[in-house]
Amino acid sequence: MIEVVEPATAEVMATVREAGVEETDAAVAAAKAAFPAWRAIAPADRSRLLHRVADAVEEHHDELATLEARNAGKPIGDARGEMGMVAETFRYYAGAVERLLGDTIPVAGGVDFTFREPLGVVGLIVPWNFPLTIASWKMAPALAAGNTLVLKPAELTPLTALRFAEIALEAGVPEGVVNVVAGPGRVCGQRLVEHPDVAKIAFTGSTEVGRRIAESAAPTIKRVTLELGGKSANVVFADADLAAAAQAAPLAVFGNAGQDCCARSRILVERRALDEFMSYLEAAVRGVRVGDPLDESTQMGPLISEDQRATVASFVPDDAPVAIRGEAPDGPGFWFPPTVLAPVSNDDRAAREEIFGPVAAVIPFDSEEHAVRLANETIYGLSGSVWTRNGARALRVARAIETGVISINSNTSVRVSTPFGGFKQSGVGRELGPHALEHYTELKNVYYATEE
């Protein structure tokens, strides 16, 4: 059995039967058996089914949000927003089913046209930081394109995935189309990657595990999309609205307790504005409310586990340049205070490695060119922000920073209708938006001779 621990109390909140190779093989077999009928469903009917899934998620909104808040330790307000996005994601791709269009291509001697064909069984491996949200980013386009799936949630946070499978079945999704295996990644995840009947793996998690998945998928030439780590830069120029930038910065790092691959944990500040920015930032950090995830006023909850807390603490040794430290509860639970290190060199460990916790590093820069160089001195390239009132500079810097998603005068990264993914070692492929559908289909070309 898997004991599911509630991060805010450090107590077991549920037990789940642990899946292994046998259960994973059974799930793949069920998905394979269900594929022909699911693929054959008329597009309009498949669209209606996905709309019903969205309706069902909305009907169970509070239940799912509370389950996610308790299991992942996230503030209930955030969890409600995430469940809203799950429903929105299914609704978006429900509308895309009838828009999987091909092309007609002028050729001599006949007609040439293309189809977008489903892949078959897809394996979806998702992390513990946004359990059902990230699962929906993969499930919805996969199902819209006509695939069946096996979802492997993280061992730490399997509860909403298991409940979703029940809800989808109740909404009318045929048996075998959506399957969930709750078990260790080294067993269930590895089996999905190696299984000859799985056509594609979509993975979100660490860059280290992503490398291993790419290697293991090679023997069967599996299609792979990887959304991996990040070390995003939040670039603040002296001409920016410093108060607004500083007010937005904390939750761009400390949201979800910093357990976010998009966390803008490197705050690059133009040196001549550093003191003023830091004064605004201190007030904003000390204002972050850390506490019980089910308390409506909470903005940041605990870390996911004791192991994760120990990892985060290793980035803040006794001699660390702690400039600002917020408050966190005492007592049971995996708490860690919001922490700002400043000033930090871009070569320091806290500026190089993905911490996945509520720790930010403030790094001064002297010019636009210097800021871009610092922002790009990383193996990652997932997200980021640029704060400036100079529109031409904003676009120059946004284009120059090597990252897949970047915001100007904002710290938001994700929208259902726009592509999300990384440059460099932050991943391969894109999720969300119409682009995600391309990764769940194969392009088929058909030539029809018309000459007598």
C-alpha cells in the first residue's frame, strides 16, 4: 500500500494500493482494447463527451479542490483556481476535436491531402506539484485527438487522478479509455516508457528523469514530449514600476511553496535600482501569508515532504546571504519560510540549480546586455519576466532571452489557449494551445491519382 501523507500535518490521510508492472500492463491492455472504438467515435460525439467531462469536473469542483489542497499542501484558493483550469482545459480541447484539419496540396496527376491520425495508447507521467492540472494538459488533447491513455500520477499525490478517473467514467467516457496506475515511477513509469504498445510518453518532471526517459524510449522509437526543470529569470530594469515589480515578485517564486518549474527564482535587478527595489520587496515578502492550506487567507502552504524540506534547506546554510526571511508555522508539517538571498552571484549554487522551494536569489546587473547574458547563463529555458516601461527594450530583451515562455510587466506563464514549453534542457515539445494536438497525432499524407 502507498500511504498518502498530508503535508500540512505530516499525517497519513489515505492509503492507495500500489500498482506494479502487472497492473501497468493491464492498464495498457485496457487502453489498447478501447482504442479502436474511441478512435471511431464521430468527432462531434467525442467533443460532447469531453464537454461532459468538463461539466463533471465543475460539478465536483469543491471536492477536487479540497482533495488537492490537502494532498499537495496548496492553498485552497489556488486549488480552486486549478480545478477551474482543469475544466477549462477539457472544454478548450472539446472545441478542438472538429478542428483537427488537414491540407490539400496541389500536385500533378491527382489530389494530395493530409490527415491527423491518433497515435494509439499514450503514457502520461505527471508530477506532484500540480497533480490534476498538469494531468489535464496531457489528457485533454490526447483524448481529443482520438488516443486512449494510461496516466501515472506521482506517488505522493495520486488522489485527484484516481477520483478523476471515476468522474470521467460517470460522465460517459467509455471504460478503458482513461486508466490510472498509482505506483513508483521506477516501476510503473519505467514500464510505460518501455512498453511496446505505448506509442508516446508525455512527461513533466525533473530534467534528470527526463534524460532517462528519453534514453529508455529510444529502443522503441517512442514519441516523447518532456516538460522539465527551470531556473527562470525575473529581470527588473530601473525604469520599471519598481513597486509593482516587487509586489508581484514574491508569489512568482513562493507560489505553491516555490514548487513550480516556472518559479522566477532568479530576480535580476538593475544595480542602480537595487536598494529601492529591495525595500519594496521586503514589505511584500513579509506580507506573504503562510499557513493551513484550507484557510481562505493562506497564500503559501507547506512543502510536499520532509525530504523536499531538507533539500530546500541545503540551499540556505548558516552562512547564506539571507536578506529577507518571512514567517512559517511551527509544529507538524513540512514548513519552510519564504527566503530571499541577496546579493548573489549568478555562479552561486542557489542561482544555478533548481531549488523547488520558496528561496529566491537577487542578482544585480549593470546594463541590458549584462541582464540578457545573466538570464541566459543556465541550462534551463522555461519561463521568465521582463519589467520595464521602455517598450522597445521589453521586446528586445524578451526576444533575446532563451526561454519558451516570457511575460512583460507580468509574472504569469500559463494560459489554456497558448503554447507552453521550454528551450534548452527545460524540455521538448509544447503543451496547451492548438500546438499540443500536433504532439498527439501523426501526419498522414494521401495521394489520389485522378488521371485516366
